[in-house]
Amino acid sequence: MDVLDRVTAARLVPVVVLDDAAAAPALADALVAGGLPVAEVTFRTPAAADAVRAMADHGGVLVGAGTVLTPAQVDEAVAAGARFVVSPGTSRAVVERCLEHGVAVLPGAVTATEVQAALELGLSTVKFFPAATSGGPAAVRALAAPFGGVRFVPTGGIGPDDLAPWLAVPSVAAVGGSWMVPRDLLAAGDFDAVRDLTAHAVALAAR
């Protein structure tokens, strides 16, 4: 399977904000133990690149970089070992740099114009962000009608209580979320709780 197929197979993408890269190996262990060996480490903190590197070195987790806004951040993420890159919007410069590196990329797209722009860049899977405030599952269904070959990864404002309606949409490849990797639990080092939240999320996605 290629990288995006592996993400699709997982059905869930934990969206991680780490303030201390030293926590990354324990987080990787918790995700694996919870049955979800994938993570999107967001470039929202100075520790992001080192956290990606640590999780990539762990070897058991498919790790990507999120909140990537510039080609320079693409370079940094790929150098750290990111296997995929996620951006909140559709940036030609970011997408083209990812393609130069041969790394999978999920640009954000919530309008027909943005989806079409992604298609013109050769992509067929996009991040639907921010999901909860952009029309919900009904909006993805509406976009999927004219863009039949496009897969969506809704992220933003989704939790365990509303996971099922998103996953019920045929064009939804996977759902991203932070509820199984809360920043406060990561900061507190409570990886047993992260493991349990992850296992619960996996069970919900399997229903």
C-alpha cells in the first residue's frame, strides 16, 4: 500500500500537538498499543520537527507533518522523516514542493474551487478543514457529487460522538482529530490515558 492507502486503512488520523519532543517515543508506543499506528504531528510548536524525527525513528508509526504552510516547512518535515504532509489550505507552492520530494500531501479544501485546484495539481485526496464549521458530512456528500474520484479527510471539531456520520460518507477516506491525543494529557505524560482513548476511537471506527 502507498502512504495514503495506509492512512485510509487506519480510518483515523490522530492530530498531535507536542510541546516536548522527548514525549514522542512514549506517544508512539501508546498509539501502537491502542491499535492506531499513525500520527499527524502539527508544526504548531518549536518541538514539531524533533517530534516527527523521534516518531519516525521509532519505526512503528506512520508519521506525517501537519499545519505545514510553506515550502521551507515541507523541507524541514521531510528531512525529519515525515511520510506525508498536511496543510490547512491548498497552496500550490507547498503541494509542488511535496511532489518534488515524492511525499504524499493532503491540502485543505472545503470549496469546489479548492478541490478543483487540488485536482489540477494531480491530487485526488484532500483534507476537509475545518470540518465541523464547513457544513459537516452533508457538505462532503455535496462536494463528492461533481468530484466522484476525490477522497476527503475531514478534520477540525470532530469528536467521538459525531465520528460515525463522517465515516458513513463513502468519499471519506479517514477522519482526523485530536480527541484521542489531547495536548494536556501529552504534556502531563499520561500515555496510558492516550492509549485508552486511542483504543476507544479505533473501536468506534470499526463499528
